[in-house]
Amino acid sequence: MKAPKIIAEIGCNHKGDMEIAHEMIVTAAIFCKVDVVKFQKRTNRELLTEEEYNTPHPNPINAYGKTYGEHREFLEFDLDQHRQLKQWCEEYGLVYSTSVWDVTSAKEITSLNPELIKIPSACNQNKAMLTYLCENYSGEVHVSFGMTRHEEEKQVVELFESMGRSKDLVIYSCTSGYPVPFEDVCLYEISRLKEHYGHRVKAVGFSGHHLGIAVDVAAMTLGAEWIERHYTLDRTWKGTDHSASLEPDGLRRLTRDCRAVSKALNYKNQDILGIEEVQRNKLKKNQIKWQ
């Protein structure tokens, strides 16, 4: 089986600090050996109402500002900073990507021409944003299907088909929760998506918010070609995503295990493999032959 691509989702786990973001890129490349690093881009005045912007963060211990709007602005990188993040990724052999949350962010990130752009589960019904990307962005569009009805999934796929872009579409099985208990991961959703859409889209992936790494290997065996996990340098840091994220050693082991198991998922290409011949000659030489 072909090894899945591993996405380290930094999101806003950089805490609004470019130095931390740079360290996370370097660590993801050299130590974890992932394929892609992914950030987030939001235009908060476009996403939030005035009331939402000026309301205190619902969990003050994780807040980086007096209001939710200030908190989100503190964690936001501007376009020039994203251009720098992309350059750092490329210097270390990683693919840079970003989740876009609104049309303005989609336009800005499109201007950087990354290999892939992600649509988070929260935004997969933003038809204007999906349409803009279909018309103006030539790379892959990856869409998570957390908290999404089956009919809404169908609408997304049909939109890309109607615009001639379905073969650039990657859809993800996902349960939106932080963290997600194992019984709610629902891995067979990967099989369902492959059955219904595998022949219509480029690939099916898995975006996990669970604990540990065993589930990700299982997702790969069910056919997920992309594995996405939140990634942080310290799960005890302030912020809402850290507790559902992997620290570097966890991400390193996930990447290692997925690649190792992908090599093992095959058939023997002959009755007796070369590695077995020595053992056969040694251990079976005195057995009575069948008459």
C-alpha cells in the first residue's frame, strides 16, 4: 500500500509567535519527518459579528485578549508572515498549507499559490468560498466533513463536479471534538466516503482529534491517503487545541508507524520469499515429504 501523506496541523498552536512557528516547522521536518505543515487564516471581522467579537472568551484561562475578537487577532498571522512560513517550509522540504475560514482569507492564501488549501469542517458549507477556490485556485482543495450531514457532503462534491474540479478534491472523514473519545472516531466513515465518492474525488483522508496514534494506523489500513493531526510543542500550553494535539515524539511515531505498516500491507509475490529460503532449508530439511 502507498504510504499516506502526514499533515502536521499547527493551526494556532504557535500562540501567535513566529519564532515558535519556525521551531515547529523545523521540528516537524527534521524530527517528525512529516510531509505537510498546515496553519490557519481567518479574517475575524468577516467571521464574527460585532457582539461575538466583543464578547469575552468563553474559557478565560485560554484567552490571549480581553475579548474573543482580541484573542483571535492575537493568534492571527498576516499575509507577509504566511509568505515567510511558506518559505521556511520549502527550505526544510515540507509542503506549506493553510486552512482558510472565509473568502478574504481564501483570496489571500490563493495569492501564495500553495500546493493545497484546506477547508475546515466549520466552513465546508461556505459556497462562495468553495466557488472562489474552484474558479481561481489551481491546486488541491482538501475539505473536512466533521459535523456535516450526508446531504451536505453530497452538495460539496457535486459543486466541485459541476465546476470541473472534483479530481482536485480531497475529502476527509472527521469527528469535530477536542478531544474525541474513541467510540466517536467512527473509522468506518472512511469506508463509507470511499464507497460513495472514492471514484469521484482525488482521494479520501482522515482528520483526527483523538488521543494517541493507534487510530491513525487503522485509518490508513481502511484506505485514508492523508492523515491529519494537530501538533504542538507542549500539550500543557495555554490554548484550546493543545490538549488534543500530538507533541513531537507522538507525531514522529505516528509518521514512522504509518510508513512501516504501509510497507507491510501487501501479498507475497511468490510462495517462498527470499528471506524465507534460508529458514526453509534449515528448519524443514528433515520433514517427511507428502506422498
